[in-house]
Amino acid sequence: MTHPDRSKRITAASSSALAPGVGGSPDSPPLLSRRALLHAGLGAAGLGLLGVGAARPLGVLRSVAAAAHPAGVAASDGVGAPILDLASTLRSTIVDGLPFAEGWTGDSFSDDALPFHQCENCFEGGVPPAPSEEVDVAIVGGGLAGLATAHALRHRRIALLEMRDRMGGVAAGERWRGTACSLGSAYFIVPDPGSELERLYREIGLWGGEGPSIAEGALSAEIDGAIVRDILEWEGFTAQERSVVRRYAELVRFFGHEYPEIPVPKRPEARWILELDRASLRDDVEHRLGGPLPQRLAEAIQAYCYSSFGVGWQEISAAAGWNFIAAEEFGRIVLPGGNAGLAEGLWRSLRAAERTERRSILRPASKVVDVRLDGAGVRVTWSTGRPTKEAPFGTFRSLRARHVVMANAKFVAKWMLPELPRLDAEKFEAMQQVTTCAYAVVNVLVERAAARRFYDLFLLGGDGFPMDQGAAEKAIKVMDVLDGGYGASAAGEGGSTILTLYWALPWPSARFALIGPAAWQEHAAALAPQLREIVALIGVDERSIHQIRMSRWGHAMPIPAPNAIADGLPEKLRRPIAGRIWFANQDNWLLPAVETSLLEALDVAASIDAG
């Protein structure tokens, strides 16, 4: 979000102490007494999706179509940057009186060519082509996990192969009239001083100049057409409801202090996190607070979960839910372009390594289809070029690597590993158990800034907020809106700005509604009336909308269902194959968080380096 990577979390409360009777009994397992971020997967920036396809958006200032890299020769010429520059004036098509960019970004493949829905590694003669180059490490997937792995191993001879024509995965972005926006995830959590993550952020220059913006404060929401600055201070609560709201605020504070770390530390005193994982977030909250929550508070938590996880609070574990919610206490880093700014920082580091070493690292438009053991190494095969009748999957090429890092989503990685069922049947079965949800993100390019300035505004509306999958499918509702220019030091050219709308699709069949010849038109038509209400709410004249751009993500985020961590699924998902094929992304812990991806990448890179 990832988001998507999506990165959306409910803001913690303003209470300083835990009320008696909240947060467990004296017989509860001991809780961690420190904020240990060094090895934690904190926050919720949904990402790590399958980057696919790449229809060029209309009105693009410069082409991003990447030519195939000759094996081991010239470095990338800059094509593949995560943030794409758009033309100042864009061509649109009108839907219900509003200007839309026609077609999807994000998962922008053609509807009759869904990736990995055919036998894409059925080679002539049954064997992939012989390797034409050798590297120390090949990394599959150019999202944040792949970029971070490559950054950590940039002193080695590496190749980073990405299916799409630019890096970033769901953390890719666009720049219009000087303002950048994310096509997916929006922010990540402030790390501890001296931690691995802080060192990484400094290495890639995120704290240069004025430094990033830090978003803090209350959860703003729209209720009955009015903006409420802090849902926890809403005047509509009765006296009895306000008592419950205060106890919820104290509970958030409590978990901000006794933080449920994910990845879960291998320490006896961390067993309480596994127990927390046994219940859903909804069941845990209601148990601790003694019953159902006030309607508007329950709706706010549900809207947050839809936006952060892509599913409701009854579908996620309490460990994952509190990991996200409590992380708000640490502050949110908001870069220009959201998490596309983070992806671009990593990409620039790798571009610098390419120039210094005069070798190719970044390989966009390289769709890996097959990874298999090959003697003492691993053979990686990818396709390049456009499909033809004679070559329906493009032209195949291979390299041999000493190690391979699968930094892509498990749902597609399992089809790239033809030997997996034989080499590790238990791991293959574990990868089959990873479930994901679909998501859409809408960026609204606006000629003039909004009258109201804000960072994040949840849209609860009137009565009838969708609290389950069936109601959500009927509502087809945008959940919240961000000021996409929040992280910029100044407004865009002419005062222009970008609004980013997060459109969760929290029902299992939602991804199928995103494909097909009529899907884009149907979603644009459903969005238009909602968008009119949103821009009116925040003081934007709809006549100042230059263009509306929709991104779809069919398998946006892994769902951290109750019991998955407690039952040991991450151990099977994380373990390498033959000490040579490694796995590093958010799916490892079923947690759609920037920090999960980055920490898993750094851990795998350190293991490879040590070997």
C-alpha cells in the first residue's frame, strides 16, 4: 500500500497510562518492556505486489520502455526509475463529466495476457537456454525488498531483474508539475536511532537537506458530511460511549509501549505475541474492552483495516493489527511521492554503483519465468521483448548465479520454481496458503491546492458503513484520501497538488472485477460521484481537476490471518532452498509493511554475504 502498501494506520490516542483491567490479567505472558525496532517489521506500507505488465500511460513526457540489457555490459541509462515524469498537460477521456486517464496503471497488463496464468516456462525441448553470463547474486523482483537486497549487496556482482519496465513494485510513483505521488504505499514508520533501518535511510540520503516530513496527530474522519479532526474526540459519542473510547485510547498507548514485534523475536518472553496471533483483532479488542465498541469507533477501526490490510478487522490477527495501530505512536515518515521516494532513493544508490563499477545491475522489463538449481549454482531464465506468434512469451535468456533471492510475491514465485514440490514439499504447501487481496489507488491531479490542508482523512459517511465483506462489495466505497503533496516542501507548479484515494476491495472475488474489457469503465463510473463528494468536502473545485488516474493491484497484500504466525507458517515461507535460493519480501511474515520487506532483505543479504 505496501500499501495498496499500502501504508495506512489509525492514529494512536492521547492517553498516557493503561487503565486497570485493560491489556491482560496478572496471569498473562510477560510483555516486552522496550520498543525494539531494530528487528521489527513495523507499520503498514502495503507493497511487494507482483509488478506486471506495463502499458505506457497517456501523455507521458518520456518513455519508460526498457530495452533488454546485454549480458554484463553497459550499465542502465536511467530507464526504470521508480517515479515516472508525466507531461504538464495530459490527454483525458470524460466519464460522468470528469477527466480520466484511460486505462489502468499498476497491474496494467492486457486482459487476455494475465501473467503466470499459462505455462510460461514450458521451454522448447523442456530445458531453459544455457546461461550467457554469471553473477554472484540474482535478485528476482524490483520492489522495495528487491531494491533493498540489491543495495545491501551492491559490492557484489549482482543482477536485479524486474518484470515491469520500471522499478518500485507497488511503491512506484508519478511526478506531475513538480509534485510526486505514489501509485501504492504512502508512508513508513520513524525508526529507532542507530537501528538498521535508520542506517539504511541515511545511506540512501532520505535525511539530506530539510529531511522528510513527519506526520503525527489525530485520526481525521468525515462523518455525515462533516470533518472531525480527531475521531476519539468526536462530540457525537454519548457519555457511556466516551468511556469506552478513552479505554481504547489507553489500549493503543499500551501496545505502543509493549509493542508486538513482527518478525517475532526468538526469545521466550516473546511467546505472548504468538498467543496474541491466535485471535482476530476484532475479538481481541472487544474482549479487552468488555463488549462491542461504539458504532463510529468500530467503523473507524474497520476503515483503517480496509485501508491498511485490504480486509476487515475480523480477518486479521490481533498481533498484526496491534503491530500496525501501535506503530503510529512512533510517527510516520512521509516523503515526496510517498514510498516511491524511498524506492527512488534505493534506485539512485544502485545507479551510482552501476556508474562506478561500469556494470549492469538494474534489469527492468526482464520477466523471470524459471529458477532452478544448476550444479553448484542456480540458473535464472527470463523473457525479454514483446510476444510474437512465433515466441508468445518473448525471447528467453538465462544466467547462472551463486545465490538467488526471490524478492517477489509468493503467489507467483511458486510457479517460477519447477523443482520446489520435489525439493521442499512443505514449503510449496506453505506458499499455497498465502492469501492476498486486491486494491485500487486513485491519484487526482488538481490545478490548485485544496482549501483544507490535511494528511489523511477517513471517509466514514452516514449510517451504513460497510462492516463485512458482503456490505463492502455492495458499497464499492473509497475509504480514505491523502494529500499527496504533504511530503513536498512547496506546492507544485502554479499551486497544483495531487489527492491520493485509497480504494480497498475487501472481498475475495474483487480481483476478478478489475480485469475484463469493461472493468476500467465500470470503476471510473462508480468513482465519479464519490469523487465529487470528496473534493467538495475538502474545498476543491471539481473544475480544477486536470486528470484522474486509476491504478489496480490484483494481489496487493498478503492477509495476516489469525493463527498463521502462531502455527509457524513464516518459518516455512522464509527458509532457503539448498542454501542458495532465498526469500525476502513482505509475504515472509504475511505483513504488508515496508519495514517487513526491508528487514527481510537486509537479513537475507547478510546471510549471503556471510556465506
